Amino acid sequence: MTFEEARAQFSVLEQLAYLNAGTNGPLPRAAADAVRDRLARDVEAGRSGQAWLDELLALREATRSQLAAVLGVDAALVALVDSTSRGCQTVLSGLGLGADDEIVTTDQEHFGLIGPVHASGARVVVVPGAAEDEILAAVTPRTRLIATSHILWTTGRRLELERLRDESGIAILVDGAQSAGAVEISAEPFDFYTVSAQKWLCAPEPTGALYVRDPERLRVAWPSHLAQQAYLPNGAFTPKDGAARFDSGWIGGPTLAGLAAALTIHPEWRYTRAAGNAARCRELLEPVVEVVTPPGHSTLVSFHPSGDPTELVESLLERGVVVRELPGRNLVRASCGWWTSEDDLHRLAAGVAAAA
């Protein structure tokens, strides 16, 4: 598949330089068609019967395998959830932490992670700046978990998670919202890894996944009907094998069909192309603004605008360029996907230069 053929899957790119996959990726036509087809089927034939149920359960398992391939792990260790936030909640509630336990996190995390962290009941140690040395220095004998992003949603810096794992010996919960689908990863070495599929995987929302390296060690704190393979009227139940016991609930047929379709449209060269686009974006922006994302770290390019960030985002939108302000941080963030074109980047750079 050529770049032009692959890019043509997204109608929005005919109108906009869409540089905000860090929030929501562009929806491909294939996903929209699958949603419409599934919805039409349900309208005409209804949503009941064993054939209907079997079809959707089979689609769940196929989608689980597709997401496992993105993470480089066994499908039996992947739960279907509706977001990265839900994955974080599932882990933190299942660990059963208390006031005598500590979680080490950073001040660069999204609320989808730090919200569940602070609601966990454990003592929370917040490391300023998310530097690996400081994270490791914050670990004590009471530390039960390190909870941090693979790629920071703020600066786009990629953390050395392998180092944190090896030098701390502590379980790690990884917020993979800005990594899964954007850069090539293997979640296998980590204890827990979360995915938001509506971002870099271009799926409908709400969709996501949670990798659990050892499902037997995590309590099912929020059992959905899909968590059990057998139950009694008194509430006792036998969990499903593997991470399927952590499935957060039913995903509607149209959304599930859209997710499955979205996962099929990404070309083999996606990671190389996305990394090149981020490097080119940086090259075009550096003469006019201060770029804070370290070179080669991610597909995010965050920068300090010369003026008001809200006004810059609005002025860029008037030019047909979609980026995101990060409130309270004086940062504007561009998300460079494999679908991003040279023209998209030039439109962004011209708009930033005009505002400067």
C-alpha cells in the first residue's frame, strides 16, 4: 500500500491538517462503514438470539487478538476495556492497596492515571519532572507500584521503563495512551499496560485494552458479567481464564465492529513513517518556537508558543490545522501520525510562524 493510498482512507484529511491523534485519531472510512453496517444489521434483525450473541463474542476474541498483536503479547493476557482510564482503575482497585502502601508516580501524568492512583487508598509519592533517576530515588520498602506513562502526554518524552523495572524490582503500571499504535512496543516485560484505541489506533470511542502479565495475581474488583465462566445465586463465581476476567463490560456491536475494522488499516511502515514525520515537524518548528519534546522520543511534538496558546490553537484551526493546547502548561501539542503529509506540516509551521 502506498502512502497516498493509505492516507486516502481518512476523509477528514481532505479538509484538515489533522494533528491531534494524541486526543482522538482520524476515523478511517472502513471503521465508519463497519459501524453503519453493524447498526443496520441490528436495526433490521434485532439484537437477540444465540447467533447474534455468538457472532459478537467471536468478534470480541478476534479483536482481542488484534490488540494483542499491537502490544506484542499473548491474547490470553489482554482484557477489553473502554479506555486507558478504565484499565488503570481496574489495576488499582484490584491490587487492594492501603494506607501502608506507596505508589510512585509523576507530575506529568494524565488524570486518567493519577485520578485512580489518588483514589487507591495508598500513599502517593509524586515525582516532579518524571526523570528516571528521581523516580527510582523515590522508591522505598513500602512502594508497591510505579505508575507512569510510556510517553508523557505533556512533553512527549519517552521514559526508560525497562530501566525502572530492572533497577526497582517494583511492579509497573504503564499508561500507554500515547505509545500504543504510535511507536512499536512490547508490553510483555511490564506488569500492566493500558491502551486507548481511539487515539493512535484510529478506532471509535470508547475502546481500549489492558495487558496483565499475571492475571492470577490481580483481584477482580469490578466483575462484569463477562468476567465469569460460572456463578452461583449467592454471588460466588469462577473467573474466566486469563485477562478476560478483567473485561470491563459489553462493547456494543457497532463500536466493536468499528474497532476491529480500524485495526486492519495500518500499513507495515507506519512506525517508521510516523517517526519521520515527527522529526520533520520538529525541524520546521524549531526556527520559530521552543520545542520541548526530545528528538526521537515519540510522535508528539510539544512546544511553547510565542504568544497565548489558546489564541494560537484557534488561529491554526481557522487555517484548517488541528492541534491541541495543554491547559495550564503553556504548551501546544502536535500529533504526527503515519498519515500526516508534508503539506500538513508546512501548514502547521506557516500558521505558527504567522502567529509569532
